Amino acid sequence: MKRRTLRLVPVLLLTALLATLGGHGASAQAQSSLFVQPNPANNLDCNSFARDSSQVVRPGMGAICTDPFQPSTDGGSGYRFFDKGHYVGHDEPSVKFISSAPNSGNDMTYVMRLGKDPAAAPTPDGRVSDYAMLSIAPWFGLPMCDPNSYPQNLCTPDSDDNQGLGAPTDSGSAFLEVQFYAPGFGPFRDGVSCDQTQWCAALTIDSLECTFGFAFCNNNCIEPVNFSYIQRDGIPTGPPSPQLINANSLATNEQTLEMNGGDELRVHIHDTANGLEVRIEDLTTGQSGNMVASAANGFMNTNIATCAGTPFDFHPEYNTAAQQNQVPWAALEGGVLMQQELGHFEGCDSVTNPLGFSFDPQTFQTCVGGIEKKVGEGPCTASGCTNSTSQLGPCDAAAAAKGDCEFADASCMPAGPRTTTTPGQAVWSWPINGCLDTVFQNGDLDFDGNSYLPDWPDGTANHPTPFAYAGPFDAGGNPYPSVQIESDIPASESLCDLATGKHCQAPPQGAQFYPFFSIGQQTLAGSNGCFWNFGDRIQGVTTDLLGGTHEYGQADVARFAGTTITPVMPNPQLSSSCKVPANQAH
């Protein structure tokens, strides 16, 4: 079956489209007075390939968006998701937690410790690495109700009556990501950090403006994202909605919850009458912050026909964390997830080929030296891109057609101070030259960057400490009894045959190393027990490698061979060799 081409919505078809959406569409049309028209620059197309830079609030936003895939309608494996000819997926190894306990799908708590960077300054070759160079956004995930998201059907909040396994009757689903951003490589508007020295966190909700089977998508607003930092006063720094988001929304203020590397946190994700709330308690400093995904806070869902927004309270989709309770359009088999975002940093000796954003003019396209050894990818101009590579070597026509080429390294930032406007004037100082691989493609598609080197947490002084956590714990303080470990890295591999699953694997060919989840005996939040870690074997901590770099299972050809996943298995945090952490009920 051929991949359908995504097209813009002709204005004359809007009325007909609304009619095809049935009762929900008709209701939306009747309430058009509630619609909020988008600003010229917005966050309606998370991956931003459909628009020019003047219409994009955050270049490279796709790096922290949900990875969609195009479900098959004929019973075979799905397809890569393309936006204007660009494959927009990226590397997201994850653990999916499974439980049939009531409210395990809408009320959960994690206890965790943020990674702490080495005392020594990072080096371009990865011998000394900071956490932001390895993972730009560790996050916790959850399916959300959105009747205006794929496949445009009604959704009952907090109910296992909803469906999400790829049928025309699936409920409208969005995806929550509670993302954490490590320090040192900002500003967040085109970097990965919100602060020079401290961590912060954000609540993001991704929707998908397509009908079932991708029969119709609106390219003007394919993947709209609501975004807000977690705030000590619970008030967003700027409008969070895809329609009205602006530079203030992406900049922190004096109320943003900022945390130190090594701080211990309790993260409570749960539903309220006004929408889902994320609350973070910093157990080390005593500070706390929260955000509610409510209409009152400016959150909106998006009309597929017009891209206009409607104030909306977002609620969790399911009551339990049953295996089948998924987001039907997400490449990961996403329910209650813990994930790490990889493949977005390359350390360089220098950067070249100017790019320049109006708010951050001192940016570039190409990494020179460091990890790249010689000269990296780019530049890209109106006439094309030079020095492009793929998993198999130089980018050829076949790899380009599949969306598997690394066209340029942008955005690249030089070491040392540079002045930005984000929105007020600020000076940022990167410790090394580096590139993020976020502008001309979404990720490090030849797998030679920092994410694919043995520079991960391993207990040594030159690498950061791990992002460690226990949980989730349900509303009664009970851990989830089962898990699956998965990765969608195969979808970014030139070698992966999505029809058969052949060569769809983690780790990918070309990577020197691929990080993994493990279990270790630690003390966290006053409890001694078995906790999850991510990275490498950690000296003096790791008790179970869970298979190490090869723990990610097999390609799921029946759904999407671009995702590898294990069978359902007992939660290793609860094995007989582990002491279960103390009850963490909130």
C-alpha cells in the first residue's frame, strides 16, 4: 500500500469536511464563536516543515514532540509519518508500565533524582559529558482525551470504554509528556535548556489533526502542541495553546520551578475537575510547582478544518494502564511511559555556515571536528544541501526519498557568550561548540553523535549521574506489576524494512553504543530499594542490566515495524532479588 500524500485543505472543502466528521464536527461548527484564530507565528505544526521560519515560534520544536506513525488500514505494518516530505520521527527508548488497578491510567506518582553533571567542563569528543548532550528531554507520558485529535471521534475522559488500537472507532487521542530539561545549552527557544545551571520541567500535550487512516490531514496544523513550564504559582509564563504561544511562553520567569542536578523529586500526575494536573515537589529544596491543563490556564484543542483553537480542559483518556490503552497514532506503544529523548547533540571543535535566527543570530549549520572528526553535514540553501549523510554513508536518492538523511547539523551554537532575545535580551554561554540536528531533519540519522557513544552515566566522574526513578505508584501507593521495554529508533534507520521488520533493530547499525534501562540498589527519597536508571552499567549500583543495549525486543510488524518492543513481563523493580521501595502514595 502506498503512503498517502498529506495535502492542504482547500477552503471550499471546509464545510464538506465538517460534515464528514459527524456530530462532533457539526457541534464544533455551531460553536464557531468560541474559536480562537491563530497568531501568524504559532505552534500548530510541531515539526514546522510546512511553514517558513516567520511562522514558527520555536525552530526545531519537533525534537521534543511525539513521534507519530501512519497506521495501516489493511492489517499490515504502519508507515513512517512524513511532513512535507520529511520523516519527523526520532529516537525515544521507553518503559511502558502496565496495571489493571482502578485509576492507574489517570493518577500516578514517580519518585526520582535528576542527573548531576560532572565538575569538569564537557569536551567535544564526549570524554566528559553533560546530561543535555545525551538526552534533551527525559519525560513521563500518558494518553489524553481530545475529540479534535486523530481519528476525530468523541472521547470519554478517564474511561476504559475508549479504544486506541487502530480501529475507525478509536477515541480521539492526544499525548501528554511531562518533560525535564537539563541545564547549560539554551535558550530553550532554539536550544535544549531553559537555564544556564538549573533543570526545569514542562507539561506538553501533542494532538494530531488527521482523520482515520490519514485519509485527510491538515498540513497547516498537523501536530499542534500545548506547552507550559511547571510554575511555582501555577500560572503559565505565556499562552500555552498552539494558536497563541509566543516567545514569553518559551521563556522562564521568576515563578518557574527550577531544580538542581541531583535534586530528589516527587512527581504527581493526576486528573482534576478542571483538567490534568502535574505537581512536582522538590524534596531536596522544599520548593514545589504545578500546572493544570485547563481552559482557564489557556490550553486549547484545535479544529482540523480551520486550525482555530477552542479553550479546552484536557483529561486523561483511560481509567487503567491496561496494555491495550494506547494512543493509536503514536509510534511508541504509548500508555503510561517513562522515556528518554536521544539523538540531538553533536560536540564540535568549531561550527560554520551561518544560519541565524532573528532572536539568536549567532547560529550555524555545520559541525567541524569533535565527534564529526572532519566536517559535518550542510549547509542547506535554496538550491539544496551538501555533505549530507545517512546510516549507510553519503545520502543518496533512495535514502533521501525515505527521509533518512542527515542534511545539516543545525542548529549549531558556538562556545562562549552570545546575546539572544528570548524575549528579553539574555547572554547564553555554551561550554562547548555543539549542534542539535533539529532544523533540516529530526535527529542524528547517521548515529555518530553523543547519544550513540559510551559517554552515558556509568558511575565515573567524567559522566553525569543517572536520571534515576522509582514508580510509577498508583493512587494507593502500589507499583505497576508489569512492563514492556521499547524503542522507535528502527523507524529512523535506512536499513529498516517496515513491511517485513528485517534490519529494524535497536541498537541501530552505526552506533558505537546504545543506552539502556537497568535496575540498581539505591537510596532515594529516604527509601532504600531497587530503582530504575538509564545509561550504562553504573559502578556500585546496577544489579540487573535487563539485557543491556539489546533489551528492546523485536519489531512489531503487526502494528509498526519501526518500533521494537518486548512482550509483557513482570516489573523487574519487584523481582525477588529487589527490595520494593517504600509506599510512595501522595
